[in-house]
Amino acid sequence: MIKFDRDEKALLVEQLQDYFQRELDQEIGGFQAEFLLDFFNEQMGHHFYNRALSDVQALLNHRFELLSEEVYQLEQAPPRKKGR
């Protein structure tokens, strides 16, 4: 479960209330929105969290590939022997 501090949770509850009003033309109270947020967090939060980890892993892999290429470009060739 994702942990939110009090201010984050209040903002998310407000966003849920705004969404219900705007998109569904329904008014929900703060407690209802908080219960809905808790439900989504408990039942689906791990999907979002795991996807974020997967996305970060893919980004890091790409960055490490680029870094590896840059390091490879820094390699120096051995000195040539004279007369060859």
C-alpha cells in the first residue's frame, strides 16, 4: 500500500471529489472520497507502484547502456610499434 501524508491525502480526496462532480455530476463527501481512495490504494496501488518500478528500471537500463557506450569511446588504442 502506498503511504500518503495528510496533505497529499487531502489533495487526492479533493481531486476525487472534483472528478465526481465534473465527470459524473455527482457530489461525494470527504469521507466517501477518502474511503474510495483507500480502496483504490489497497486494491490497486501495487499495480501502479510496480509499473513505476518497471518504468524506472527500463529508464536506468537505457541510461546505463548510453553510459557504457561513452566509457567504451574513452578507451585508448595501444601505442603502435615503430616500423610497422
